[in-house]
Amino acid sequence: MPLRPKKKEKKVKMCRPPKSPEEMLQTSSREMLVAAVIDKEKLPSKSEIKKAIPAHCFEHSIAKALGNVVRDGLVIGLFAFFATSLLKVHDQSWFDVLGWCLYAFFQGTALTGWWVLAHECGHGGFSQYTWLNDIVGWTLHSALLVPYFSWQYSHAKHHSKTNHLQDGESHNPNSAEEVNEAGYVKLASLIGEDAFAGFQLLTHLVLGWPIYLLTNATGGRRLYDGKPIPEKANLDHFRPSSKLFPPSWKNRIALSSLGVAITLATVSYFTITQGPLAVTLYYWLPYLVTNGWLVLYTWLQHTAEGVPHYGDDEWTWVRGALGTIDRPYDELFGFFDWIHHHIGSTHVCHHLFSNLPCYHAKEATQHIKAFLEPKNLYNYDGRPTLEAMWQTAKSCHYVQDTNGIQYPKSIFNLVADKKAD
């Protein structure tokens, strides 16, 4: 996850996917279904796609929105109740150790539901009222140490420039030159394919989110005003003076950081009064799981060998939005998809219409799929989550360049080139 140096202009290159879209379309429902890359002029417009969705799918309901917050809160409270009732903080047995591991995973998974709802608030998909969205979003995100308005701004860039190699935000792939300069090619050659995939999982799921917030790693290659990122610029999501944001956002960035500071102060208070071990078990371990989930969604919904990223000359908004992938997340009888408000299984819909309420997204997705699939414009990955995660970690490390149409490639292509030289 290297920070990017200044780039030199290069000629346009186009890298081909490992299979043609036609070959991908013939795979089973538990494999990848990859959309064709169609001429920009022949793509449907956003309004044409919207006409395929019933109008009621865009209607908001405050009762349903707040009901989802309460529903998730009840699940979170239930897990905390079981942990308090059944597990010991000190003098733990093997039963307690296993129990706390299970608690961390399931509580972190449940907290991701609140994370998704706060993210919906940032998009205006939670309700039709901006003030309600901001109150709920700021509260929930602050509790999870997310700077609400700061990330709202960055995530809006992710949606407005999806799969754009210059302006795309979060999981914007590095180029061959960048992974070389960061020493990743040497590392991959030294430790081998499986170990490097494990390194990818560690850096993405454990370290990726805080590093992104603090340094903008895997963020856009240009600032909000379209200018290249200056050398040694401090690009974080917490300081009102951060160059990531326009000056007009200073107050909102400060309010975001205030929310995070209040949560840290609260956590510090309980650390003093209840002890660091208790706070680690109840809060910090689930927090890490939540971070892993949110990174996994952003990673897997936009990264696959056959899904292209675009340079300035090839990108359009519709092309970018249709570069999104739907996945089932149906493990544990669909618990993950349910508790996360179907954010992964309806991600194409979410990128096309980010203010569409999540409680209508499943229905809207059926209509979007019916409209897009006959045109070979619908991406779907039916593989089990762990399989898709592992294969992505093994095969999607960089793109050749930042111009033209580029496909993710394995870093071991560069390792082989080094050895050939």
C-alpha cells in the first residue's frame, strides 16, 4: 500500500483480462460473471437504468430507517449480554478464550451494520432529511472512530469517480512503477505467492483502514481541485487544514474529529475504570473486525481480474459505476448480508443510485440486473467469500499504467520479468 510518487506522462496502454467477457458469462452461478467493456457511446445512461426501477424504491421511510438502527442495536446488545453473562475477563479458561474470539467476530460483524447505516446517512440514503442523516451518521460513525464528514467527502469521490485511475478513491490500484518503487516486487520474490497473498490480507484488512485515514494510501492521485498531490503533503482525514478537503469544509472536518475525540475520551475513561483488558475484549477487538469488514466490502466489490479501471481518456461515470461487483455474502444462512443491510449483494445498485434507501435495494437490484444482464453489463461474483478474498489477494496487486483501460494483475508477472532480465 505504497504512497505514490509524482508520475510521468506515459503512452496509453490497454491490458487484457485473463478471459474474454463472453467466456466469463458462461461460468456457473458460483463463479465470476464479468460484464463486457462496451463503447462509451453505446452504454445506457443513468436515467435509462433508473426507468427500469419502480419509483417506490426511491421513497424514504423514517420508521424503517430508525427501525434498522434499533434492530442492529438489539443484536449488538444481545452479543454484549451473552459475553457478560457467560465469559470471564480475568482468569480465563479455554472456554473463555474461545468465547471472546467468537464475541469479537460476531460483535464486530454486528457493529458493521451500524457502520453501513452511518454510511447511508452520508449518502442521503437513510432519510430525506439532511439534519437527521447527519445526526445519526455522526453519532454512529463517531462511536466507531470514523470521522463522519471527512469520510463522507472522500467517499463521495469514490462514488463520483468509481474505478477512475486518477481520481478514484479507496482501493485505487497502484501502477507497475509504484509497486516497484515501494519494494513490493522484491518482497513478493523473496516470500513467494501464498505468503504475499497473506501480506495483502494483513495490510488490507488490519492496517488498511487506519492507514487510509491517516495518509490517504490507495486514495486518489489528485486533490479535490484536480491538481496533482504535492510532494510530502500531509493528507489525513482529521485536520481541518488537510489538503484532502476544500477550505469550505474546515468546520465539518473539525466536527468529525471532535466526534472521534469524544469516543476516544470515553474509551479512555472505561480503560481507567474497568481496566485495559476489559476494554480490549469488549471494544477494540470487535472494532478491528468491523474495520476488516468495511475494507473487505470496498476491496471485493471493485477488484477482480476481469473488471477494468479507466484512465482520463476512457472513464465515464456510467462505465465506472458499472465496474462494481455484486456478491452474495450468504454464509451463515445469510446472516452477513442481512446484518450488513445487503450492502455487498446490492452494490451495483448502490453505486448507480447511492441515495436509494438500503431497505429497497434488494428489490431495485432485481430490476437493475434484469435490465443490465442481457446487455452483458452486470458484474456478479458468486464464489464463497473466503475463496474470492484469497484469489483477489493472490492475483490483483497492480495495473500496468494509469492511462487507457487497465486490468488488475498479479505482481508475480513483474517478478517473472525481473528474473528474465
